[in-house]
Amino acid sequence: MSELHRLTALEQLHLVRAGELKPSELVECYLDRIDRLNPELGAFTVVTPDAARQRAAELEASGSRAAALWGLPSGEKDLWARAGVRTAYGSRAFADFVPEVSDEIADVLDAAGAISLGKTATPEFGLPAYTEPLSDAPAVNPWDTSLGSGGSSGGAAVAVSAGLLPFAPGSDGGGSIRIPAAATGLVGLKPSRGRVPAGSGFGSLGQLPVTGPLARTVADAALLLDGIAGPSPFSVGPPTWDGGAFLNAAIRGEGTFNIGVMTTSPWDDTYEISVSPEAQDALTLARTALDQLGHGSEDFALDPSPEYAEAFTVLWQAGAAGIPLDGEQLELVEPLTKWLIESGRRMSARDVGVAIATLSRFERSVIRQFSTYDAVLTPAMAMTPRPLGWFHAEDAFENFAKQVQYTPWTSFVNVSGLPAISLPVHETAEGLPMGVQLIGRPGREDVLLAIGAQLERRFQWGSRHPVAFGA
């Protein structure tokens, strides 16, 4: 049982469906690892062992194993409510909040047969690109615990990377799945806007945040995507392929594609963006492999976007303005959060309307520019995983600038509503993971999964485990 966490999620699913492994055995394996390792890692903010054991027993007694994620342990990001479980949103202001009703994503995971082990860590309200909330311990990087895990799905990434979960759902409003996936050596898939009804993006200002998977392998990411992608009476789906389950694309890994290779970003006109040697090495390694696999690649540069930085910043601030805190409660939040909330509340409706219109034009421009390619390849991050405390705790302006410089290629994908996947193709000389990002056409997650599967066969990252936490 001690080695179960080394199996992929798909392998675990095959075993429980065949009756060779019980869901309760999986639950005990992961609860044991959480109990031993989470105090050092900070992946979970709340663990629910009694509820998990009861859920496993109910599944075993049900007689049906057909659900997409039947018997597999998972967890909810602490931005999502689960009835009866403390949900703090990474904030001291909600330290004692216990919701009475679950958010839709928790119900969707239950319907798919997953077993919740608890709540995974997030920064305050999921706003920054690192997971070091003042409300709890930081979610540290299993590859080097002096480094951060990225954010905002940092706890989910740490849990999967260190073998505390087989896979985990996250949310991504500006890179919050792809950033921690890249930092911790995982596959992180941001779906197209509307792909996952329980996290479609349509209900938020600017339609930025969507829900998607973090996993060790491309197939595991596809498995979880299939489990949460529907059906739903609220589906407003993007275009899609006709190949059935996304797992099919990930397993087959077929096709040759035309790929643009890009290091420019829409932040270039406002901030000094540099590509580190480690990020460039990962990009070169992936491009060389793609060329050898028969794909066509060519250099591509995004058109200058001088209005992007201001418009996105306005939207980020305006989105924070609606957080339901006032007076003394507002004094409990962190400096970055307070700056975002107060800046957003000072804006006029005209400011927000102009920003949304600007970003809508930008979305159409990006889709038009990318239209000659099946996918566009960029570095995942501009730098190696950042040390704990690297993002300025008090100076919100400096903090925001550092986030942009660390992750210049993620937020514009949310603005454009496109699918994107982070792939851990490289390790630095120090043994740190470095990834690349593939951005797809609207609704074409299948292409990203197929290319990702081909690269995974080449680089075999599914068998990599952090040395200190792999056993």
C-alpha cells in the first residue's frame, strides 16, 4: 500500500474498477501521507478523514463503479465551499467560516465518484501567483522547500507533486493552474472558457477564471477534465472535437501540427520582461523535440499591446472590489488584497467598461493572430520557482510587478478564453522543474493533450518524484 501513490490516477482507477484495490485502501494511503508530510508542505488547510472514510465505504457498498472518477481521492481548493467544512478563502477574515451549502464544483466531483480528503491551500481569495497566505503556513515546493509552489492553486499542486493526491482540480483566472504546475513539475491544463460548466468563467467579471486539472501525467489531466467537464444544464460549450473523451486524445497522442514559438508578451510595453536561461533551455528543449517528432514550428511575435497592462490591472482590481468585506474585517486582509479591493472600489463604471471593451478587442486580436497555428509554444514561467518571501509583502505595486515578471505569458490566455497546458519538460542543473506552455485554438484541448502526450513519451516526466517526498 505504501507505493500506491506512485501509480498514476488512471492506473489507480483501473485497479479499483477491477476490484483489485478498494477505494478505502487508497484513502488510507493518502491520509497517511497527508498526516506525515502535510505539516512540512502546507498543501492542505483542512483534512477530513472521517468524511473521506465514510464516502469510501458508501462507494464500495453502492455496487456501481461506472462514474468517471470512481473511488479516486481528490480535494477542493479553499476557494470552493463544501458544506460543513471550514472554507477560509486563504484569508484571516474568513478563518471561522463554515458554509451550509457546497459550491457546484464540489457536487460535480462527488457525482463523478471522487472522494474529498479536504481543502487545498490557496493565497488570499486566489488573487496572487504564489501561495503564502498570512492565514496559514505557506504551500512549499516539494522539490526544494525553501521555494514557493506558485499560485493560486498552490496547495493542489503541492499535494499532487508530493503524492498526497493522485490529481487535483484547481482554478485559473490569470495562470493559477499553470503557474503552480510549472513550479512543481506537473501538467496543468487551463480549459477553454465554458468547457467546465461548474467553472466556466461566464459568471465573473471579464470571464477570466475557469476550473481545470493538475496531474502528473497528460492522461491523468485528461481523466480529471472528463470527470468535471459535464454534462450540465448550464453548459455553454466552446467548439470541440469529435473524438469523444479527452482521455482518448491523451492516450493516442497522435497527429502533427503547425506550432508558433513565442517569447513576447502583452506586458512587454509596461514592464521589463526577461527570459531566464533556465526558461529558455526548457523552450529550446521542447521545440527541438517537437521538430524531431515531425511538427512544423516557426518563430512568432505577438503584436504590441500598449493598452493591455492597464486594462487587465483595472479588471483585476474591479474583480476584487466585490469581496464582501468592510470596516474592521477589511483590516484583516493582506496589503496586496487591500490595495486591490480599495483600488477597485474607487473606480467608476466607465473605467471598468472601457477595460472590458479593451480586453474584448485584445481577445479577438490574439485569436486572429494565432489562427495560422494549431498551437503556440511559450515558456511556462520566465524564471525558476521563486524563493519563499520573494514577492513583496507590503508594497502592493512592487508585488504586482514581480508577479508579472515571473509569469508574463499566462493572464492573456484567460483574457482570450483559450485553452492552455503547462508541461514539465525540463529540470535545471539544481534539479528544479521548468516547463513550457502550449496555447490552443478555441475549444481544442484535444490538440494540446495530443502534443503533450507526445512530449511526455519523449521526456518521461510521469515517473519523476521529488526526492524528499517520493517514498
